[in-house]
Amino acid sequence: MQYNLLGHTDLRVSRLCLGCMTFGEPDRGKHAWTLPEESSRPIIQRALEGGINFFDTANSYSDGSSEEITGRALRDFARREDVVVATKVYHQVGDLAEGLSRAQILRSIDDSLKRLGMEYVDLLQIHRWDYSTPIEETLEALNDVVKAGKARYIGASSMHARQFAHALELQKQHGWAPFVTMQDHYNLIYREEENEMLPLCNREGVAVIPWSPLARGRLTRPWGETTARLVSDEFGNTLYSTTEANDAQIADRLAHVAEDLGATRAQTALAWLLSKPGVAAPIIGTSREEQLDELLNAVDLTLEPEQIAELETPYQPHPVVGFK
């Protein structure tokens, strides 16, 4: 495993982050494909053995059970000071309404810490932009969470670059804790973040930790081939279309480059993402240990400039998706 500092923070993180949305009791939440605790723990343990020290979950994943499962496993398999734990706030959980008001943020962090069994998280992220709450209220509440020692740093997830720029400027003006990460939607077949968000993050020294780096599995197999999870993934199906000819061409080229490298499609797609400036740690999801072992090897893969060009050339602009 390779490591780098997360933006301007003192957090030393693995170049791959394990996304924990896969872990959660199937009867809690919206995803029937999540893994119960007994199936989740070996994957978390294997990730630690493979050098991953960065784990990303959210209060809303499987109605909180992802945090519970992740927290128990990390307490059993690692020392708290050796892992970097990130969670999120925004979506509804139980009787906690959706949003980023002061009351919602302060309750959410306490609930998350209780579920995780931790005194603090390393990174608390806003999951989406809240159009019903003044951003100043949100940012001040997040600053208070940091001052209280309940989160070491704060980050954001998918939003318009103009919104992120406005928030960063307000944080500077008021001396509030700044956003240090942007968790955005970015992969070989969705590169709209390259237009505004990534240049902004690079200018501000904000670390990028992309979600869906493998297009929810679409970049791991022949184009158009489906799985039970893909069929039932309602949100994922709003992000991608199998009728995009350019996407299919990129997938074909990915298979070709991967063959030349003696690597898998998934490893090659991750290696492309890891080559991008400012990308600190793509967030990978996996449901089997052998999948995880495959992805771990991506950090040692280097693409030549002509291979990068082969993968990138067919790309055409896409509608912005993943957030309001």
C-alpha cells in the first residue's frame, strides 16, 4: 500500500479508502444487497491487513448499521490511532430529519459517535447541499463540532463548484474550520468534475476522494453485462446509461489497456484515477475478499501517457448527475 497526506491535514491515509456502504444489516435501510456483520468483518480485517487505514461510512448507510458494524470491527482489529474514520451527515436516519441545520448536525455527530463507539471521527462530511438551511448556519455548526473535538476535520460531498467556492470563502472570512476534502463523483465515464470542481480543489489544496471510481461496477466487466446488484441499484441507474456509445467505447479501450498491462479492468480504471492530480484516495466498495485483493494491487500499476490518452479520448460531456 502507498500513503499520502490528506490535503493540508496531518492525516496520513492509504491511497485507497474502503467505502463501507456495502456493510449493513440487509433488513435496515434501502439496500437488500448489503452484507450483515458476520460477512462484513472479514473484509474489513483483510483491508487492514492489506494496508488500508482509511474507512468511509455515513450515518444513513443501512439506517446506521454500517457505522455500528464498521466501528465494532475497527475496535477489534485495529488501534484507534492507526485508522482514519470518515462519516457523513445530511440524509434522514430514524427520526432525525434530512438536512444540515445546527440541531441536525449536533445530534447527528453524537449519534454517529455512539454507533461507531468512538470519541471522535477524523473526518465529518456533509453528504449533500442543504437548500433549506443557510450555509452560514451549517458551517458554524460544523466548526463547533471541530472545536468540541468530535471531528478532527470536515469535508464535503457532491455539489456545484460555485457552492463549494462560496462555502470555502465564508470559512476563510469567519475563521471557521475549512473543508479539507471533496468526495465527488468521478471516474472514466463521468469526468464532469474536471471542468470546475477539480481545478477549484487543486487551487485550494482540498483533497479529492472520489466516490463510484468504478462506475458502480460497470468498469469491472464487459459493457452492458449486468448483475443482481446493478439491476436493483435505483440510484446507480440514475447515474449511468448503457446506451451511451462513447461510454461503451471507453469500456472497450479499458479492456484493451488492461490486457496490455496484464491487469484487470478494475485495477486499470483505478490506476487512471490515481494518476490524477489532487486525487488522494478513491473510495472503493467490495463484497468479497478476492475483489478487495484485486483492487489493492491497483496502487502499484502505472499507466503510460499514451495509455491514458487511449482511455480518455472518446469521452464526451455528460449531464451533471449525482446531486441537485
